[in-house]
Amino acid sequence: MGEKLKFRFGTDGVRGIIDKDFNERLVAVLAESTIRYWSRRYGLKHLLVGYDVRTRSRTYATIVVNVALNHGIDTVITGKPTPTPVVAWFGFRFGFDLIIQITASHNPPIYNGFKVISRIGAPAQEEDTNQIEKTYQEEAEDINKSVSKIEIKDVPAIDPSGDYVSHVINDTLRFFKPRIKLRVLVDPLFGTSIDYTGRILRELGMDVVETHNYYDDRFGGRNPNPEPDNIPDTIQQVTSGAYDAAVAHDCDADRIGAVDPRHGYLSPNNIITIVINELARRGVIKRGITRSTSTTNIVDAIASKYGLRIYEVPVGFKHAVKYLVSGEADVASEESSGLAYSWHVPDKDGIYTASLLIAAASEYGSLSGLFDEIIREYGVSYFRRVDLPVVNGKEVVDRNKDLIIERLRGVERVVGGVRIDGVKALFDDGSWVLIRGSGTEPLVRIYAEAHSAGRLNEIISAVVSIIQSLK
């Protein structure tokens, strides 16, 4: 019945190159393994399936649907490409037992992926994805046989946009009172956020123009990630004065990028600090905030000012989920363009964050002014991530944590450290550096933050030299 497949859930699902290590057979096996485990562990009567704009995404989603139908599960599919946070919220709000989304999020166009989302709208936890893998390992022959007999049938399609858009607008207006009609450029980057962010901001009273607002599985020849290299024309239009602000999203809209006329591109850390500061100032955040170990320490300063607790977690949003679900934290943040809210769904939502950001800017008067407030209150911060090619990078870092710190002490005044994910060194001037190996690529990732560009370059240069000297 076919050879045994190999797959591994990463930080946000299973991903691979389309028609190479990610194909129709793998999707069927993933669906069958997930459905078997979920049915036994949690019970599974109602399944929601979504998909993004990538090559074969709709085909893969249809395979998932028909695997589920073979089990007698009541299953529906979204009628068009739909953002991951929208599928997660809709599945939670309307009582689905499981949500499966076909997406590779911000990865290059050649990739696609399979993401499992629980009934509360949270990414499946590691203990569950480990058990899905184990289910296939133990039942591979029967699973392979089962998926070879799947018949493709049509199923009902839904449009979750209306309910989701109304929810986001209502939440936004609970927290903010938009005052100025800002000129906002919205860049979906050819992805699933088309007809979502622009629609919401118009309803909030903004003057909205959309660019790259049609589906394209090649994403206009760029990577579908809202970083400067991928949105140069959007940045140029805003900094030239044509717009008061811009927001952009990745393919499945869990990430956000932003631009203001005076500061240009706002990094994810900038957006995180603006939104968290505005919510904390209004008393919306009452308990705690999670911050991935790679995220700006300005979040800590905001928490300290408003008497909120900080929880530092490893990189990967799934590590923040338990704090949102338990009620220990109201907001979770990660430097890879991510914010999640306990009163919404416990996973990143770039559309929801864009609505809060622009509404706050409209109430204040400008996005530039909001960021100026952060600088005045908490100081200037420079942040950078460097991906250094290193074979077996994760193994190299994990094996040499003590040596890395020892060599850093030889060139820096190290006053503390964190080892929850790789190795992080804290310096006496408030700057820091995190070194962690990638679990999926031959890379060592270096994250650093400092109060000047020169100091930032100094730290990164020192760390690069240290890593390159390791065996």
C-alpha cells in the first residue's frame, strides 16, 4: 500500500516543497493520522477545513475533507482562500471540534503546509502533534491502505468573513475611538487577507487603498512575508507622503508589517510595543504578557510601568498558548510579527492587530506620533536578526552553550543569561543577544537589541566571530 512516509511537525505544522516532500499522498496521510488521533483523544464530530492561495492548496484541502467524510465526520470547507486566524476564530466561535488549515504561512511560494488547530482556536500543542506522528508510525500500513481508497466528493462551503469582520470591528471600538480619517495603504501581498483588513479599516472610517489585492500563488515574484525586501513599493508610497500609514500581511495573515511616513518601516518589535502600550494604558491588559525570548525588552518596561507580569517563553507561538488559556496572560508577543489576545483566539492574528494599530493611530492623530510616544517613554531601541549558515546549527549551539557565554565574557560585560531556547546573554548596558540553532534549516539565528546602531553592530560582529570559531 505504498512505502512508509516520513513527516515531522515543526513549530507551526508540517511544511514542505510542493510536489517534492509535500504532496497529495502526504496530505491524505496527515489527515487520516490526525483524524484518528483526535477522534480517540478528544472526540471529533465537526471539522472545519481552510486553505490559503498557494499552488494546490484547494486540492489539498479537498483531500482533507474527503478523508474526514470517510469517517462520517460532519465537515465543511471555506469557499475561498481564508486567513488562518479567521479560520481559527470561526472554528472556535461556532463549536468545531477541530480545524485544519492548508498553509505555509510566510514561507516562499514553493512551500505548502498542514496546520492543526484545536477547538479553542489554538495551534495544536506538541504533545498532540507528537501523538499524531506516533499514530502514523504505529498504524502506517492500515493508514496507507485507507487513504488509497478515498473518493473525492463536494461538500458545503462557508464564508466566515462577515462574522469575523463584525467581531473585529466591535472589539476594536470597545478599546479605541477612531477620530482622524487616516489615509491607509493596505497590502495583502496577494494573500488571504484580501477583503478583510481593508474592509475593516473602511468600516472604522479610514480612507483605504489596497495594493497587490488579487490572489497570486507566486506572490508577484516575492516572498509572502511583510518585511522591507518584499514591500519596497508600499514603503516608498508611504514615506513619499501619499499615505498616513500602511499595513501589510503574509500569505495567511497571522503576521503584520506597518509603515509610517516619518519612521518608514516599523519592525514587528515596534508594532508590538505600540499595541501593548496602548492596551496597557487603557487598562485592557490586566494580568500578564508573554514575550518570546527573542522579543524586545521594551515589552518588559511597559509591563513594569503598568504593574503587569512578564512571562518569557521559547521562540514558537505554541509556547505562549498555555498562558493565554490559563488566564495568566492577556497578550502574547513574538518578534516574528506576532500578537495574540486572550479575549480573541490564542494564536497570532495580523488582521486583528492591524485593526487595533490603525484605530489607536486614528484616535491619537497619527501612527508616527504613536511611535514617537514609545521613543519618548522607553528610549530608542535597535534590533536585528541575522541568519548565519551553519551545518547542524542547533546541535552546534546546544553543545557549546557554556563556551559561547565564556567567550562572550571575554569581550563583553555579561550580567545575566537565559537558556530556555538556545543561549541568551544580557549585558550591563541593557543590550542583549540570543543565539539559537534552527530546528529545520542549517542555520544559527542571532537576535540582538541595543540602544544604538553602532552598539548593535558591535554585538553581532562579536557573536558571528564566536560562532564561526566553533567546531
